[in-house]
Amino acid sequence: MLLGQGIPIMEHVAHLETLPAPRFQFVGVPSRIRGATGSPIRAIAIFEGEGAHA
């Protein structure tokens, strides 16, 4: 149901309790695997103020 609406499903994201802040933006970067319907992701947490410096 979710995938049919363009909403990806991320399973088994672990160790969130080790993040330094409770609020963050999540980015999941998938691996390209030819012919696959799913893949592992590289999970990235972006915290407010990160990357603000040019």
C-alpha cells in the first residue's frame, strides 16, 4: 500500500538512541542493484545547523 503511493519503507534502522539530538532530518541513500526491488541504504542524520558554513 505505501509503496504504491510512492512512500518508501525503511526497515531495521538501528542505534537511533546513540544520536546526539532527538530531532534530525533523515536521508536514506539506496544502493543501485540492477533488477532488484529493494536494497540496503546508507542512513544519514542531518542536524540543525550542520553544513551552514560555506
